[in-house]
Amino acid sequence: MSCTSRKFQFDGKKTQEVTVADMGDLYSSYSFKQSDKAELSSQLNNKELVNQVVTYSQEQNWPDAVNTLEKRLGARNTMLRYRFFKVGVIGNKTVVAVPASKNRHMPYGFVPAGAMYMIFKTEAIKGK
């Protein structure tokens, strides 16, 4: 995955940087149905990325500062400083990547060690 200024290369495509209006619209332990996986798969060239999104969109795989609801409740303003990149849509939900390479500016404990994805209600996502 390579990066450019406002774009992030994901699945061989440039993705759009987006902002999140409300961190309360985050699904931190979303349970993917088979139909969700199929819908996401139809948007991706590399089908193996679906499993990566499913795994790394779960809070237990996120950085220490945000891997529980209790921690996130006290860190919502800091989390809004993440750089988010839209990678797909599942029904009324949007999948965003939170690439480590674009989030080195974040405080200790917030920077992803590897792949990190978040799922939000689509109305919480705004284009930059």
C-alpha cells in the first residue's frame, strides 16, 4: 500500500480521504454477515482483503488507546484526528482504512501497528 497526499492506495486503487462527523457512529465489533462480505468483495479486486477488513475492523485488533469502549469514550476528540480513507460500502455502513503510514502524527497508543479498519454509519462520513 502506497500513499500520496490526500489519497491512499488500497486494492490497487486510489481511495478518497474522508472525515468522520461523529465517532459515536462507529461499529467497533461489527458482525459481518455473508451478504456483507459478498457486497464488500464485489467492490474489491483482491478478494483476500475482505478477510483483512473483517479481522482488523474489530476493536480488539486496534491500538491500545482505542481498543475498548471505555478508552474510546475518553478519546473521541483525539480519534477525530485520524486520517480516514474510504475503502467500501456495506448497505448503510462505510468501511474506512486507518493506515499507519498516514497516522504517524497521532499520540502514542493511537498509531496502528498494521492494518486497521473502522466501520461507520454512512451518514457520519463526509468527503474532504
